[in-house]
Amino acid sequence: MRSFYNLQPGEVFRAFIHDIQPGKVTIRFSSGELYTARSLVLPDARIGEESGFSVKENDFEGKIILEMVKLDTSTKQNNMLTDALANAGISATPEMLELGRNIIEGGIPVDSQTLQKATFFAHAEKEAGGQADSVVFMLKENMPASTESTNIINRILHNPGFLLEILELAKFSPLHLNENGHTPAKKNAFPSYYRNLYHSLLLTQLGDFDQREQIREILNIMQFMSRLKHRKYFQIPFTTGEKPLLAEFHSSTGVSSGAAIAIETANLGRIEFFVHKSNSTVEFRADSEDTLKRLKKSSLKLKPVTVSDFKLITEPFTILTPLPDSGQKPTPERYTFDMRV
């Protein structure tokens, strides 16, 4: 680039904002040169951000007036993320920029600690062959940066029927326990049943080492689920006939508050029920049109419950999936920062 003082009126160039003061702005070129120019308005930008500038006046005697060229939202966000990653000592690779965008979309503040934690989770997830969405989930739930957290998430995702597996291993029937450890009462014992199962597993003494290891693993998962901050996840065993089945129960607090129940059935396939707290309605989803027709017919008996919609399942609901609600999105916290700090 030729000398800054030889720029012609109307010429546009890019530089970094080094300092902002009333009536003037100091810019820095990639070569490190600093120049201070008058500014017509207080720039809507951050120190450290790369911006476009248009030369409004140049008397070629040292007086130059600049006007900032507004950057599109995507470019500004990328510039912000590049600066934030550099501030955290992380390379701005395409993968990290994409992860940063997901963090912002999830309403999580972008700061050095969050980005470093996200990098750990992303690496652990890649090693474990997990899903990228779980990184944002674990950040939201303030999970400790440990491989155990990522391993448990992947265990739940890859084998949602782990509770039935452990019940069979420990020779428990879904209906053999209540809060007193005897024949269950006629009413639903959940979550007393779940709590009692946990304590029963703690006391279980199995001779086979592999069985003890599996029991210990399932206890870790149950403890992990109890520590979730914004999301609660339970598995509810039940029987229809002789075959034990499992329902997954999800609830969430915050903007998208509500609950979901997912059931795998033998004749109707997968069915998901969503309760929307914002408007007190229920939404039904199924993996076949035939099942949806049956649900619509049966829903007439649900009065006074209001059914909001019937949909085909495009992707099974998991612990990582945001609960559908009124379409509101969490408002991201401010993620601007001053490079001088």
C-alpha cells in the first residue's frame, strides 16, 4: 500500500482500529503503522476490529478526514471471533470460527475462559467420535472440563436404553421396586423409584468384575444427570405385557422452558410429546403418517388439553436437542471487549 497521506478522496481501504477518542480515530495497518485521523462521527466499532474506511477529504498537507464503511454482520462477527480467539491464545481455524458462531447462537458469552473450555470439549468430542452440538450443551450446563463429561454424554446418546440394560444386569424388574423396596403401590412411584434404584445399585454386590464395572458406570451417569443445571433428564421404565419399555423424560428451564417425553413402541414406532410452558399446549410427533392419524383421533379424548400440532419426526429428540417452544431465542450476552484491557 502506498503512503497513507497520498490516499485520494473517495478511495476505500481496510485497517484495524487502534484507538477511539471524541472526534478522531487512530488506525493501524497490517504493517504496524499507526495514523490518527479526524472522524466525522463516533465510530460504531470496537478497538482491535478490522474495518473499512473511505477517504472524504485529503488536503495533502497532513489533514485527512475519514468515514467508516459499515461491514456486514457476518464479517463483523468473524472479526470479533478472530480477535476473541487470539485473545484466548487459540488459532482462528474454520472449525473454531464455526464453533464460536454456535456458542453465540446458543446465547453463551464469548470470553477467553469459555473458548478455552470449548476447545477442550471439542477435542474430547472429536476423539470420542461425538456430536458437535454436545460442546454447546456442556457449556450451557457448566459441565467441568473433563473427558468423563464427554464420555457420559456420548454413552447416553449412543445407548439411550442403558437403564434397561443395567436393570437386566442387576436382575431388577421395572416394577419390582418402590420407595420402600417392596411391591410397588398402584400409583406411579417415579421419581421415588428412580432414587430408590440408585441406592439399591449402590448396595448391589455382584461377583463378576465386568458387572461391577457396568454398575459403577451407570451410577456415574445417574449422578451426572442430577448435576445438570438447566436440563433434567430421566429414564422411566415401564411394562406393557411382559416386555419392559423405556420412556425418556426431558425438562428445561429458561426461555425455552417445557418438557418432552419420548417413547419407542413396538406397534406405533417412536412417539414424542412436547409440553410447551409458554402457551400450555402439547405437540405430538411420530415417525409415520399412520401413527400421526391415530394420535389425532385419540387426541380428541384429551380435553381440556390443547394440542398445538402433529408433526413427523425428522430427527429423534435427544438430551442435546433444544426443546421446541414459541420460537423465542435466548438473548446473547454482550461479547464485545476492549483490546487495551
